[in-house]
Amino acid sequence: VIPGWFSEISPMWPGEAHSLKVEKILFQGKSEYQNVMVFQSSTYGKVLVLDGVIQLTERDECAYQEMITHLPLCSIPNPKKVLVIGGGDGGVLREVSRHSSVEKIDICEIDKMVVDVSKQFFPDIAVGFDDPRVTLHIGDGVAFLKAVPEGTYDAVIVDSSDPIGPAQELFEKPFFESVARALRPGGVVCTQAESIWLHMHIIEDIVANCRQIFKGSVNYAWTTVPTYPSGMIGFMLCSTEGPSVDFKHPVNPIDENDSQQSTRPLKFYNSEIHTAAFCLPSFAKRAIGSK
Ligand SMILES: NCCCN[C@H]1CC[C@H](N)CC1
């Protein structure tokens, strides 16, 4: 360990560790589920860390929160009811609330400390909780989905940490089955789906499960996030049987200079990068392919 630096060391990415220079540690705590830390970095703003894994930094969180939200919501004509699993920092909520067609946003986050810490240290991200359409449920997303009536949501966004710790079951088949049941015909789900450089086996398992469960489209997309391991992160975009969804061409665009977004313009997402996000390098196309 280098004094004054935070290194993201984990068995999930052996032999490598992205590091950030630390100015000051702002919070350290232990919730029911994980260790929670916030530090002021020298060049990426404030940083949220759970069990030693970087969840977001102020400088590059836009890439992840905007893409995980607008890739699904811009792919269906009129999203009304949206469920967020995880996402306790509020960033996905902030992005969902850009869509004026949305009438109801449910969020189910297992760890209340993540919500409280985000509100205290990341007000521009936790602003998402202020939207009147939002209902916060503190609990396990798996149990929450089991209780949801069939066909409730137009879209589900699974903003999870990695499959080690509290988020492990969000990567397993029963969870995907419960998401499919909670979606209306032609509804869409977007999940955090790891890195093609680091986790191709996890991705192949997720794709195989999703191809069995979701009878519409199943596509992997990705974005660059400098402070995530390998500098990128992927998303699994799936739609249920019903009105067809072409994820690669947004039918419900919101663009960077959209008048409605004047208060806080989009920093990363736009319609071109939406389409580009589904282009894969050859090694990934062979392993994942896309129907
Ligand atoms: N809303 C915070 C993003 C959480 N996403 C994950 C954090 C941990 C990473 N290794 C992968 C993405």
C-alpha cells in the first residue's frame, strides 16, 4: 500500500489494482452488509467505496448512471413505471427523472447506509431521491420482486455492485426470472454486467440465462468508466416477449441539448453513443454475439 493512495485490490480482478490519490478520508463505517467509505480524491472528486471496491466518483459517475438508465428508457416509446434495484446512491433515480413520460419510480436498495452517506456527501447524485415520483424501499431486491404483481413495470434497472457480497444473487437465474415476471410484455431490463476484459465467463453465464428467460432481444452494451477496473463496464439489455424492442436505435431519444434538460445537461449520453455502445470487439462478439 502506497501512503496517501487508495488501491482497488480484489480477487475479482487479480494482479491489477486501479489507484487514486487520497486527499482526505471523509467517512468510514460498517453497515449490516458491507464496509462503507468516502474519500476526497486529488483528481476525481469525492469517491464512494464499498468493501474496498470503487462504486462511483464525482468525476466519471455520469458515464455509468446515464448509460445504465438511458439505454433501456430510450429504447421503449413511453416508459411509465420504472423499478431500480440497488442504486442507493440516487444517481440512476436522477437520470430516470429526466423522462417526463415516467409516472412512478420504485427503488429497492438493501443498505440504508449507502442512501444516507450519498445524501450527506454526494448531494448532486442523491438529488434523485427528491423527485416526487420516487418511492424508496429498503430491503432485498429478490424479495421485493417476488412480491411485485406480474407485468407491473415497463423497465427495471439493476444497478448492482459485483457478484461478491450483497449483490451476488442479482447475477443468478432465479433473480432474472423474477425480473421477467415483473415486466409487462415488451418491457425492458438493464443490468450492470461487468467487463469483457475481466469477466467474460460471468457475462457468458448471464447471456445464456437471459437468452432462456427473455424471449425478446438480448444485447450486451458497454461504456468507459476510467475508475472501474479495466476502464469499462457493460450492461445486459433484455426485453420480454411482446412489442419488439430494437435496443440499438433509440425510439425515445433525449439528447444533450434537449431543452427539458437545461437545469443539468447530460454529460455523457447521446443518441450516437447509444447506438455505438452495442458495438463489440471481435473476441467479445464471438463469446457473446447478439441476436
Ligand atoms: N451506482 C453505483 C454503481 C455500482 N456499479 C458497480 C460498482 C462496482 C464495480 N466494480 C462495477 C459497477
